[in-house]
Amino acid sequence: MPRWTAVIIYRSQAGIVDVVHDIDEICDLDNLVERGPDWDTIESITIRRTGGDRLTLEEASSR
């Protein structure tokens, strides 16, 4: 299961296009953006954690 889901929202003449990428490392997003359409077409990028424990900051600092 990928650790992250990134949604890149692009502007097009037909309207907004959203592309979902499941990635293991956030640094993988760099290649997706560089390889994709010109970055001036990007409206926004949202990154969400998809797996793992759901810790608080306090719980994580005590690990």
C-alpha cells in the first residue's frame, strides 16, 4: 500500500483536470511534476498520508 496519495489539479481549456498519484516517498512527487504537463498549468497539489499509524505529535515524540 502506498504511503501517500498526491492529487495534482491542472487547468485545461475543458476545465479542471485532477490526476491522482499513489506514491511511496514524497520525493517521488518531484519526478511526476517535472515529467507531467508544464507546471504553469498546475492549480494545486494535495498530499495525503494513506497508511500507517495515526499518532498525535506527543505520541510520535515518545517513540
